[in-house]
Amino acid sequence: MRRPSSLCFLSVLALAPLLHTGCGPQTAMPFTAEADDPDYRRGKELLRMGREQEALAQFLRLIDQRGGAAAESHLEAGILYHKHIKDPIAAIYHYRRYRELRPGTEQARLVLQSIEACIRDFARTLPAQPLDNQVERTDLMDAIDRLQRENLQLKEQLAGARAAVLDTTRQAATGAGLTVSPGLDVEPSQGGYVTDTPATGLAGRGAEPEYSAPVGVSPVPLTPAPAPFAAPAPTIPTTPPPAAPAPTAGARRHVVAKGDTLQSISLRYYGTRSRFRDIYAANRDVMPNEGTLRIGMELKIPQ
């Protein structure tokens, strides 16, 4: 009577592992290597065909299937968002997930540079981003323009002063009976002599030559030469700097041409480069940021 009970007990012990295996939770099968996954290979093939949107969908599907543990797919998705779709925020997310899954690798260090580039790209899209370097450059260009205008005015004043001095000298020489030619010697129109001193004003007179009248002709005394005439110092006319050109009534819109910048357009309509922000603010509907100026774009020029 005891032997059947012992046999049943031994049979139950033998079947216990099998019963536990059949009723307990099954161990999850490990994923294949990511590079061998059909979705990953399909995404790479679509990239070679230039179908970026479809390739991105394949990589995102693989990331979802693997619960986010797909480093290479994260990297491919980050590159697509960064280079093709121009979404720096999404690119930063996938780049960072790749670095979390592949820390300490050479590729992870390169991906860090891509993250920094995405941050710069995103900063350029902010409407209130301070552009210190651009403002300093604009101020410098304004100073250069002002100095060029002042230099031109000084040249015009100098030319006017020289003309006034020459005109005064000629008038004085005419009143003294002399003829003055620019660059020539001063010579009397009647009597007297010719000097060999260059005409830099009126030349000083030397000793009067002796005069001998012909035989039978009464000598006529020469009239003493008048004292040298000192020309008065010319008055240099001062002209106020030219005012900035006021925009005409019909110039309220500007079509962007090759080589145009917001600063050059501001200089054209306002006489200064510093009002480029006003032009940008008036055209935010067509310009997401200050770097989106395109040829053929029509801009509103505010007053």
C-alpha cells in the first residue's frame, strides 16, 4: 500500500519543473542587432533614395518597437531633424538619447558638437534675441559713413577756399595793373619788369631799371609802382552737414535685390543703418527671423 504512494510522490516531483515552466511567465526573447533589423535597413535604403520623410518614419517606428533603446535610429532621426526638416528641438532630443545609450564613444563627442549647433540654430529664431555683435557692427558702419561725409565736406570747403584765394589775388593784381596767371610769373601790363619768382601771391618788386628816352623825345617819368597789396584772408564758408534723405511717398515698399541686407536698406531709406530693426519688426509676417531675407521679397518700409 505504501509503494504506490511513493511512486505518485516521485512522479509529481519529476513533473514539477515542467509544470512551473508551462504556467510561469515566459522570458522575453532578446532583440536582434539594430543594424540587422529590417526596419533599420529599410530606413537606410530610403535615405540612399533621398526619401527622408519615409526614412524618418522607419527609424521612429524602430525606436518605438524597442522602447527607445535604439541608439543608431536615434542618431539617424537626429540628423534628419537637424539637416533636412530644420527642427532643432527634435534633433536635440534624439542626439541626447544617442549619447545616453552610447556614452564615452568618439561618435558621442561628435554628437555633442551637433547639439551645440542645434542650440545656436534655435537661438537665431528667437524674436528678442540680442545681437550685440551685429549692433556693434552697425554702429561702426554708421561712424564710417559719417566720417566719409565729413571728409567730402572738408574737400569741398578746401576747394572753395582755394578758389576764393585765387579770385581775390586776381582782383588785387588787376587793380594794381598786373596780370596773374596760375602757375606763371607776375608781369606788369605797362612799364616795369618781369620777375622770375613763381606766382605764389604777388612777387616783391626789386630796384626799378633806369629809363633812357630816345633822342629828341622828352623823357616821361615812370609812375612809381604801388605798394604790394596784401590780400585779405579768405572766409571759408561753412555748410551744415547734409540731412539724411527723406523717403519719398512712393518708396514705402522695397523689393529685395541681390546684395541687399536689412542694414543697407535702412541706410537707403533712413540715412542710417541702425533702423534695420524697425524694418524687420514691420515685416515679421514674411520674415521668421532676421536671416530670412530673400531676393524678390517685398518689404514694408515704415515711417
